[in-house]
Amino acid sequence: MTTGVHTAPSAAPPLLQVRGLARHYGTGTPAFRDVDLAVRPGEFVAIVGESGVGKSTLLNCLAGLDDWQAGSVHHGATDLGALGETQRARWRRAHVGFVFQAFHVLPHLDVAQNVALPLMLLGRKEPVRVERMLEAVGLEGLGARLPQQLSGGQLQRVAIARALVHGPSLLLADEPTGNLDPATAGRVMDLLVAQTRDHGAAMVLVTHSQAAAQRADRMLRLTADGMRSEDGGTPAG
């Protein structure tokens, strides 16, 4: 399945490579096992599945937020399993943009300050970049407002601007349109796809939304026993 705009060249090496990944909960109950996944630069992969199968947990593993019991996760030449907690945090700051269903904006910071957080953590001061990102998400002129002065759709766009402002090569999105009306959801997906295409990022989207999943180059279904294709592609790309 393709958006008809651009697909990553098949010869490009994967930016994200997952092999044989397995994750158990604290009780020993498996969340998933034998997950293989490869995502190339400029490629958008959607992951669907039943509630409780571990989709959000998988996304957390891809971001190095959760540990796993078997298998490997590589971002380019970086083996996330070989990194300590501090090293993973530094890697995330530099390379990952994470969009959650909950906005996770800081209420005591204004919109521009919230968007600038990833740059600040990297020691970068780029107010012009923040302004351009606010314009890109349709929030120009609102940088001085506090989060409580914005609508839900605007808050999600703040979260997306924050996730994209530092130019991440890996974009992870967990139900980013779940709280939005269809029109706003469409605009949010436009922004995420544009970042993937225009900047050669790799995007993995977890969603229950069929409309959002159909925008992807490939749709994969996560089960307790691994990953399978929903549309004729392969999890390994």
C-alpha cells in the first residue's frame, strides 16, 4: 500500500531493524514474541492489532524506553540493547520524535517553549526553527499562549511540532489521532507523512484508525506470536 507521493527506494538499507523481538510482562506473561520489522528511510509503516496485544509496548521498545527479553533493535549501526539507560536517553534526544495520544505538554511553559524543548535538551537555541515549525503545523502567532488556552487539536499539533523540531530520523506515533475529529486527524497525518517523506525519516505508527493506517506504505498486524503483513508486504520490508 502506498500513499502515491513517494516510497523509499527498496535498495536503501533499513534505518530501523528489529529481529526476533520478545517482551514479557513482570508476571512472565508474554506481550509478543518473534517480532521482525525493517523500516527504511522515507518509509511509513502502520501497526495494527487487537487491544492488549502489546502495540504500545512494542513502540516503547523501539524507542528504548522499555527493555525486552529476546531479540534485537538496531537504529542504523546502533544496537539499542547494548546501550545503558543514559546512553539510550541521549540517543532518543538526538534521533527520535515520539507522538503520543496524550499530548504531554508542560502546562507552565508556553507553546513556543514546549516546542523548543528537544532543541534545548540538545543544547541548541534556534528560535527561527521553532517559529517555522509552528507555522508548519498551523499555529503561527500562538507561541506565547499557554497550553490551557488551546483546543485539543491545537495541543496535538504542539506535540507534533515538538516531536519534529529537531529533525528526528525515527518517528514513532502512538494513536496520534485518537482524540481528534476527522478533519484535524487528517491534517495531523499530513504533517507526519510530510516529515517522513521530505526528511527521509522512518515512521512507525500504532493505531486503531483504519483511515490513518491506510496512509501507510505497509500495514502490519501485531499478534502474540509475531508480526504479519496485512497488505502483501513483509514485516522485514
